[in-house]
Amino acid sequence: MKMQSVYCSIQIPLSYNIGHPHLCFSRAFVTRCSKKPNFISSSNRCVRNKGVKEVGPEFDSKNMLFKCGERLGKDEELSSDLYSQLICECCKGGDLDRAMSLLAQMEAQGFHLSSSSYACLIQALGNVGRTSEADMLFKEMICCGFRPKLNLYNSLLRGFLKKGLLGLANGLLKEMNDLGIWRSQETYEIFLDYYVGAGRLEDTWSTINEMKQKGFRLNSFVYSRIVGIYRDNGMWKKAIEILEEIRERGIPLDTHVCNSIIDTFGKYGELDEALKLFQKMQNEGVRPNIVTWNSLIKWHCKEGDFMKAFNLFTDMQEQGLYPDPKIFVTIISCLGEQGKWDIIKKYFESMKFRGNKEYGAVYAVLVDIYGQYGKFQNAEECVQALKSEGVLVSPSIFCALANAYAQQGLCEQAIKVLQIMEVEGIEPNIVMLNMLMNAFGNAGRCMEAMSVYHHIKETGASPDVVTYTTLMKAFLRAKKFDEVPIIYKEMEYDGCTPDRKARQMLQAALTVLEQRISLQT
């Protein structure tokens, strides 16, 4: 299937698998206007097609079994139950490629998974973003006569929405309705979390109203999402008022609500208030999590209070929490812009002193990407350097690497990160594609940014508010001001509520266009 960009004459081949977007990309996905291919190569991961499972790398199931406890004799055959048990053990250990290889061997011998084994494998695949495989196994499970439980539907819904696949999620919801499977509180919260993150204001309020009508409780998680909606739409004082409403309803203060309000204070420069609430939550026995610390560190960095950010970073580690790689990008970019390489070095020494070797290695590689040493400009070298330090390169670390390259406008390296991810069996989601779009925008390549946007739409994913604001920023940088209002209208048409940043960019573009008109007259 081909997609033709309305802004550029390039064509973008797209991979589909049995009618569902597989989110793995051909090498010619995003190209320059010269039509030189430069994107992600096809994944060589095991793909199930037409009921046939291809075996990936060679796998000795009996050796695996001996490692798990030497439960078989040397020449004894694996039974269906033992295959299922091994597959579940692989899922719990995170070795999904081996689990899929075992499944291929199992079905080649005429065995089939049990209902619980299907559920275990589907949930494990969904948790790491391999939603295409999870979806196909889910359909196979139903064809085998099993009736999935609600928690499995919720798991698949969460996986779809994490990747921005709103169409597939709505289709699964309709299937639940047809089968008489009623939505739970968790089902509503999964959609609510997605709608808020995607900036879909109307859908958010519709979901909350439906929850009220169905008699579901508006708990702290729901209120934290309401705070997020107010925060992202410039109504920060209204967001703060939610705290009082929560108290009046007798809902205990927890990390969901505190994190949302702390982030709201930080976003609007009220850092003293953020720190007061941070202290208050601890006094009331609410333990800050990594999201709390990340938010405080991020906003202090962005406000230029680098020493306070460093002190928070140190306190976080002293409380036994390991840094999230995503916060490294914020720290390094803010400090790097100010030339504060001495403070960047202090962060590294802080982690090294506390024995956080793996995270220290990630941090060091990101520093190199930002140009202080220039040793790891190549994405493959970065990943290899991390692996040589014993770092398990997780989706979060890949995301941090892609973001670092994107902020520097190093498009080809950002693409390489996504290529390596696919080889590792991790499917890029809407967040990572937004980062790639940002890389093209920062490099002044707005047409390729637009091509990424069209790819997102064509693969069945739903662009979120970040997608549209990133695209608007790319065209502003390229001084193509007349395209900005078009993108803004498309964002509204697609159900995303423009946030403050989008409105500011629209106003900037309209001002320039009005000035041009006045000069012509």
C-alpha cells in the first residue's frame, strides 16, 4: 500500500499485516525530496501470518528446560503443559522472542496453548509494545473457542492506546459491547488517560460524564486526569481548585493527584508552591515516586535553578530511587545550552558514587550526543557502548536516545535508533514518531516531518496534540506560515483540543500573514 504526501512528491510504502497496521517500516518510509531512501528497514522479528508461525533464532527447548530446573530426562518429549509452562516462564523473565519460538515449536507438534498461557503471552507482548503480535494471538485465542476475560481486553486496550491506535481500541470496545462484556472502572481509566495525554478535551469530559452515569467512582486517578486537562489548557488556577474538591469528597491525597498538581505548579512557574506540596505530601505519609522527582527536577532546570535541581536529583537517589533516563535529556539539554558542563559532570559523579553504573553509562552516552566529547555521534555506537557496560537497553532508554538526537536535529541518527529498536523487537509508538518528526523540524526539513505525520495517519494511529504542535513548530521554523492555520484546523477536526502552545504558534503565524497582507496593500 502506498501513501502520497500532499506536500511532497515522495511516496511512502507502508507495511500492513492481515489488515492491521504493524508499525514496522520499510526503508523508504521517510525520504528527502530527492527521493533518497533513509528510513527504517523492515524488522526481521518473528511474525505470525496466515496461521503459520515462523521460528526465529535457533532455540534448544530442552536446554532451556534444564536451566529451569532439569525437570526432563534427556530423551523425554515436551508435553503441551510443559510447553505452556515454559512460555509463561519466558514471559515473566522478559524473553519474548524465546517464548514465540517455543510457541512455534509447540504448534508444529500439534499442541495448543491453554487459556491462561494465551493471556500470559498476550499481556507480556502488549506490555512491551508488540501489539500486532498480541492482537493476532488474541484473535487466535477466540478462534480456538476461548472467551477472554475483561482484564485481557483491558490489557490489549492499554497496549493499543499507548501506541496511539485509537481506531483499533474503539473496534475492540465495540467487540466487547457485542459480546456483552461490560466496561470496568479500569476500562474507563485507560481511555481517560489516553484522551488527556492526546489533548482530546471533548472525549475526556464525555468519558467522565459516562462514568458518573454508570455509577463509577471518581477516584484520585480520575481527578489527576482532570487536573491535567485544566493544566494543559491554560486553566492552572482551576486545576489547583481541584485539590480542595478532592478534600471535600474525602478522597485521600495520593501520588496521582500530587504529581498532577506539582506538575501544574511547575509548568506555570510556581516552584515554591510545588515544593510546599512536595513537602506536604511527605508529611502526610505519601511517598514521592519517580514521576514526582522527575517533574520537580525538570521544572527547576527549565527555570534555570540548576543547583536546586541537582540537590533534588541527589535526594532522589538517597531515597533509593534510580533516575529515569528520560530526565537525563532535560538535564543535559538545559545545562548544555548554558554551557554548564561542570554541573553535568557533577550529575555523573553523583550516580557513580552511589553505584548507579548502568544509569551513569546512559547519562555519559547522552552527554556525548550533546557534543561535549563527540565520541558517540553514531546511534549504533551508542547502543553498543551501553550494552558493553551491561546495560539492558529498554524502550525508555531508546526513547531517551531518540529524543536526544531529535533535539539536536540529527535526523539520520534518530532514524537509526528506531531501526535498532525494530531489530530488538520493540515497535515504535506515537511518542517516538513524534520525536522523529521533531528531529526533522529542528533540522529545517518540514516536508519530511509532514511525511511522518501522514505515515502516522495511514498506519491507523491517531495523532495527539504533541503531533500537531510539533508539526506546527516545524513549519514555523521553515517560515511556511500559511501552513500553520491549516494544521491547526486539522487538529481541531481530529478531536484534539489545541493547548496553549498551539494557540501561541497560531497567533504568531497569523500575525506574520497579516503583516504580509498589509505590506502588499
